[in-house]
Amino acid sequence: MYKSIETLLVEIPTIRPHKMAVATMQTQTLVLVKISTEDGFVGWGEATTIGGLGYGEESPESIKTNIETYFAPLLKSLKAQNIAQTMRALKKNINGNRFAKCAIQTALLDIQAQRLDLPLSEVLGGRLRDSLPVLWVLASGDTEKDIAEGRKMIEAKRHNIFKLKIGSRRVEEDVEHVLAIKQALGSDISIRVDVNRAWSELDAIKGIQLLQNGGVDLIEQPCAIDNIDAMQRLTRRFDLAIMADESLMGPSSAYRLAKTNAASVFAVKVAQSGGLIEGHEVAKIANLAGIDLYGGTMLEGAVGTIASAHLFSTFENLAYGTELFGPLLLTQDILKTPLQYTDFALHLPQGKGLGIELDENKIDQLRRA
């Protein structure tokens, strides 16, 4: 059934340093998976991570090695299996590896949607919208540069919602930085912050109170992944939204967070969830618990970004929009026709499968030797 399963590491510089509490990125390594079938279909998936092992348990190198050593032989041994049966076999025989499993699943769903002559969103339940609001992350770490960048994005009608990466400096310095940008960009502009789990609970109480008073709309993952009790207390204590991100690793953790009231918003990331199907399950749990949704990113390139967009387009509740700006952070495009970002939104393609055409010559030029 499967003719070949390839894993490609594609290195692309970013347009500027992207500073986070866990790492500063100047190059992104896209992890692309290409599955070709015996009857002529080609499906693409992506398993891109952030900051090597500084962010999570998988790295570009481990994903490539594990897919080539374990996933590919197992997939080729499976005969006449549908996607559900295939993913069950992968989960039974391979522990963890959520990002790798997500890439494989995305490629298989891309193939299935092409067979049915449908956009991927229709295989995932049916899109409710053809475009998604997309914020921009201001992450240079320099207040004046971030203000200038934000104003440029507003003027170009590309983004009018901004997220700031904080947590690497003292709380007071971070708050001063955020509120200066909020004041400069104006009261109509939504400002959110991502702490990337860098604060203690006491720092979080101090920082969130100051940010709430300054008009910030959302705090993302203020505390450590495992400190669910602190997340619960912060969610109950403050009026602004507390969002779970790194703590959210799929349906099981989504259930635990919802059950303990440890977040008022879920950042759905398909790779963190283990796949598009699992990301859909996370959204269902959130809806049942009355938790708002936000479409997250692992700073993927075009493949992972548009796969996520297909899923997010099926969400009835997408109260906090998305951050599917990954391709815009890169200096090179790997598509023959770039994704369409206009009027503060990403517009979904109408074609079958992922609806994109990759430029394999450009990918070959950018591949890691």
C-alpha cells in the first residue's frame, strides 16, 4: 500500500530572532513527512518542534530517526488498514512520540481526503468558516522594536492581535515591557502574553495582577507544566483568561485540566495533542466543560499550519482566534502558491486534501545535508 515514507529536515532562517523563555530561535527546522502510495497518491504531514529539546521531549533529529527506524517499517507491514486501524497499531507498538504520530496521521488524512476529492476539513467534520483570525507574536525582546513591528502589522492589515513572549526577565521588567506596548498600540488592540511556564506561583500572582490592571486580555501557561494546582488557583483568582498550553498534551490531560478548572482557555496544538483527530477530541472536551478555544502553533511551516487551519475551521467555539503565523516568520516559502494572509486572517484553500502544492525543488535546496 505504501510505496515510500520519507522524513525531511528543512532548515529556514527566521526573519528576526524569536525570543522565548525557553529558547531564542534564529532558524526553524521543519520536519516534513511525505507518504507515497502504490496507487499514486502523495500525502504530507509535519512534526516541527520549538527550540530542540528545550521545549518538549521530541527533537527534529529524534523524530526523523524514530520514523525511519520504527514507524516506516511498521506502516509498510500493515495491509488494507484504514486510518483508525493504522493509528491504533502505531499507538499499540510505539509509545509517546506525539509529534511523529501527528505527522504520520496528517499525511494519511491528506491522502484520504484526496481519495474522496474533498478538502481535509470535510474529512474532519466540516468547516464552519473559510478564514481564521491570526495574531502576531512580538518577540524581539526590545520594546521599541516591538512597538514599531506592531504598528507596521496593523497598518498592513495583517494582524491586530498581538502576543508577547515574556518570562526570561524579572517580573517587573516584563510587565513594564508589555504595558508600554499596550499603551503605544492603543486600547482597541488586544494584547496577550505567553510566559512559557517560567513563573513561580508568587511571581504569577504579582505579574498577572499588574497585567490585568493594564488591560492585558490573556495569560498563557504562567506556571510549570505539572503545577496544575497553581493553574487552578490562578484561574479562580483572576478575571482575565488563563490559558493552558504546555500542560495540554492531548485528550487525557485536557480532561484533567477541565475537571479541576485549571484553565479558562485551551490552546489546541495538533502536534502536542498527538494528531488532528486528538486535537478535535481536546476541543470537544473544552466545549463540554465551557472552556474557550484558541488555535495554537508549534511555529510550523506551511504543511503543519494549513493542517491545523483545516481542523480549527471546524471548531464552533474559537473565541480567542489562532496564532497560525508560522510561515510568516520564515524567510523562505516552500509552497508554489503561498498561503493567503489578508484582512487580519488566514484564508483556507478550497482544493482537495491539504489544498496546497509543495515546491519540492525549493525543499531540496533547504534540506539539511
